[in-house]
Amino acid sequence: MKDIIDHLASTRNLTLEQLVGLLASEDSEGIRYLFHLAHQTAQNSYGNKIFFRGLIEISNHCKNDCRYCGIRRSRTGIHRYRLSKEQILQCCQQGYALGFRTFVLQGGEDLWFDDDRMCDIVAAIHQQHPDCAITLSLGERSRQSYQRLHDAGAERYLLRHETANRAHYQKLHPADMSFDNRMRCLQDLKEIGYQVGCGFMVGSPYQTIETLFEDLQFIRAFQPQMVGIGPFIPATGTPFADRPAGTVEATLRLLAIIRLLHPHVLLPATTALGTLHPQGREMGILAGANVIMPNLSPAALRADYSIYDNKLSTGSEAAETVNDTRQRLAPLGATLLPDRGDFKPQHPANDEPET
Ligand code: 5AD
């Protein structure tokens, strides 16, 4: 086990058989070593810093009907909302005062937020907080739209690829969504010059070791600046409501593997991980994650952004408690600093894998 992990860390590569071995292993000492090396690798890349981003969930309206998602179009019985420009700016002001220097505007694919409205909001945030980074996570849009938003001041974009396997993609999504368009979006975002995040759920229905291996190969080829992974958690009122959730353990192992494959990637310990385990985020950091994204949305609406059941939005998930979180992370040797937390490109001269 230790050999596989050392080999993974030094070559930044692994085979399907090695992935199977790591995910199935019951060698708890070996797995501790995996987490330890991943955590150390994150520290080598970014020191003790954990970057924090303020997540603003701007709308839970969505035109899509993804089979896993609790805010899918056909889900009934949930309160739909969208934030006004003023509400969004207010969230940013509150976040700024708390030390946040990155704002992530996330939402369902809500046609109300067309390019004119969205660019106006991005430009206003950019003007009020020129020292902050603006990240968007608004799903699939046209290349022209991505370009306009970038011109308005958005520098980063999160769009999980969800799965790199075409057949698996089709099982997770309705017929009017396509793997090709998702890939087109990611490519466009990259070409335009965004720092891009892709990612996937761990334990999504129909996922196999082979599709996970394809995810890792895709990440390797695409070279994103960020990778968002968290456990799948079933959502009431969706076709996958009765499916089992992904596990904390598999998520931690995959975080660690991704950290070793990509020493500099920005890797959040996600809300989904925190939802499945009270110490999920700390465990994620100890397995190589280096970003947390507390919720900055208006508190009264947080529960409505119910992409899965029991989604955490209080305690350490809440932006207001960032100072408590800072204290909770201190024993891990992790410091939260008011910092944009940009991706740090690898320096080829001293940071290349051994061959
Ligand atoms: N469980 C976990 N993650 C989910 N997402 C959507 N639905 C769920 C769910 N039921 C993730 C998707 C999406 C991101 C915003 O949230 O990967 O890209």
C-alpha cells in the first residue's frame, strides 16, 4: 500500500488497478499515510493557508431537470426564490466585513439572470470590491455569455463535469442535456481565460470505479485550477431519492488522490462532506483539501437552496461563524486569511514530478 501511495506521489499518476486498490483498501494505516501525504502536499503548495470563499446562492430556479438535484425543474413543493442585485451586493458587503475576498455566485440555470442582468451585477461587485475575486457557478451558457461575464469582471467559473463518461452522463441527466455541451462549456471557459473548476459527486448513481478513473483522466487532461468533489446525497422528490448516499470515506480518499495527482489544485472540503459528518470539513482538510466555502446567502433563504436533503447551512457552514471556524481549524495548523486565494501555478523548475 505504502509503495502505491509513494509511487502516486512521485509520478503523479495512477493506474485503474491502483485506484481500485486504494478505494477498496482496508489497510487503515495505509490510508492514514495517504491522507497524511496529501495534507503535507497541500501544505507544500500553499503553506498553512486554507482559503475561504463566500458562497451566495442567487437563485434556486432552474430550467434543467438533472435527476440527482433537489432544485431540478420538476421538483414541486419547494419555495423558489431569486436574489435582487441589492441583496447580492449586501451579501458581498457583509462578507467583505467578515474578511471574505472571494465571492461565489451560484445558482440554478435561471433564465431571469440573462447576460445583461448578470453583467450588471458582476460589474457592480467588481466596482465595489476591486480587491476581491468573483467566481460564477451558473451552469451552462453560451461562449458569448461567458465572454461578456469575464469582460464584466468575473475571473473564475465553477462547472462540475459531473462524470467524464458519456453513458454515465446520460443516466444522470435528462435527454435535453448533453455531455458534449458540458465539455464545450468547460473548454470555452478555459479558452476565455477563466480559472476553471470542474468536479463530480462521489457515489452518484451508476458510478463505477471505471467512471471514476475516467474522471481522474479527464482532470489530468483538462488541468483545471479547481476541483469540486463531494458525496452524492439523495434529494427528496427526485428520481434518485431512494439511492444510497456516497460515503465520507470514499470522498476523503478521492480528495487525497486528487491532491497527490495535482499538488497545486484548489480543492474544497465541500458542504456535502460537512453534511454527512460533523467533522467532515476538518477531515477533508486533513486529507488534502485547502478551500472552504461558507454560506453568505441571506439566512432566511438558505434552507431553500436544497440541492440535497438536510444540506447544512448553519454552524461552520454559515459565513457569520467564520471566526469560530478559524478557531476550529487552528489546531490543524490551518489559518484562514483574508486573501483572494488565487491558484498558484506550478513552478516547473523545482516542482516537476520525478520521472
Ligand atoms: N448530492 C450531492 N451533490 C449534488 N449536486 C447536485 N445535486 C446533488 C446531490 N443530490 C452537486 C452537483 C452540482 C453541484 C452544484 O452540486 O455536482 O454540480
